[in-house]
Amino acid sequence: MSATVPFTRTLHAEWIKLRSLRSTWYTLAALMAVGLGVTGLAMSDARQSYTEAAAGPQAWDPTGRSLTAYIIAQLIIGVLGILIVTSEYATGLIRTSLSATPRRHRVLAAKAIIATGVALVAGQALMFAAFFLGQAMMAAQDVPHAALGDDGVLAAVAGGGLYLSAIALLAVGLGVITRATAGALATLVAIVFLVPALSGAFPSWTHGLIDIWPTRGAAAVLATVPDPEFPHPWLNLGGLWLAVAAVLAAGFVLLRRRDV
């Protein structure tokens, strides 16, 4: 009987579980508060940043500057994606979920859809809020700023939401693979922060891999000034989604093969 339960009911059950967790609302509140706090701090010296940019070779990008909150936001939204999975492993509720829905792929698919949807809405809300806050602070300091209708601006803001939702889905896959919050979070930090940051310390034969590391080029969609290293950022974002799909596929396989 349980195997014939419609997928919509599984999806609804996962949504109820997510919204009933206090950690969900704490994480979303932290996403907005910390994200906008980072934007405010980054824009507090916009005039000095503009002066330095004007004196250097790189063009001033008010849109990209205002969206730097994504650097911290990706970690917070990753925590949300991880907890969607690992909170059930920690409490043992995963056994109940899999008993109620023997077709295990449905449980993970429902979690993935819910995580992506929530992350897309929350991440997009943060990106728009950060953009408007950043532009307002630039205008107050009499620094060149952007409008949403300017060339490439809306695409950059929308790209930020798509990037963050990809990170949330990646976190879901890591949560299934590791089955532990600490392990999944450590892996996420390594993928998003450590590998790109420490790329210069890696052997020369790994440089080709670092150059196509999904999270490096994908973040270039948040800028309106082209990055010479990533001339096609939307292709890089597509590459990130493909990498996330591979991690999630590994999670599906492991979930079906393991006891829990």
C-alpha cells in the first residue's frame, strides 16, 4: 500500500517536516541577516573601492560588488540543504521515512525538490535585497551605481539565485552520502572554499582540474563585467549543475544500496 502513495504526498510530507524544524527558520533568518550585513559592510567603503578600481585595470562593477554576500550565503544555504537530510539521520526519523515510502528514490527526490525550491526563493530574495541595498549605499556615497534595467544586471541577480540553489542541492547530495552534518559540511567547505583558495599550492598537473572547478567559474554569473578567466560564466554555471547532478546521483545509488 505504501508503495502506491502518490509522489505529491511524499513531497508534501517533506515540506511539512522542513517547515516544522526550528533550524529551518533560524537558518533562513541567518541567511538574510548575515547576507545583508555583509553587503552593508562591503558597501560602507564603496567610495574608496571605486577610487581604487578607477586607478586599476579592472572596470568598476557596482552589481558584482553588491552581490558579494553570496560568498557567505552559499555556506549558510548549504547548511540548510545538509540539515534537510542529516537531521533525520541524527534523530533516527530516516527509518520511519523509508518505511513509509519503500521506494527510497522518492524520498530523496522529494527532499531535493524542496531544498532547491526553498533555496531558490530564499537565495533570490537575498540577491535582490542585497542588490538594492548595495546600490542605495553607493548612491548615498555619490559612487556610480546600477539599475535593475541596466544591461546584464537582472541576469547577474537572477544568476545569484540559481547559483545558491545549486549549492543547496549539492549539500543535499553530500548529506545523503556522508549521513552526518559535520562530514557533509566539511566536504562542502572544501569544495566551495578550500580547493579554489589553495589551488596555487597544488601540483602543476592538477591546474587543469582547478581551472574547470565548477564553483569557481559559476560564481562569475554574478558580475556584469566579464572575467577574462571565465568568458562564458553561464556555461560554467551549467557545469556546476552537472556536477551537482553527479553528486546527487551518487547519493541515490548509496541510499538504495545501504540499509539506511
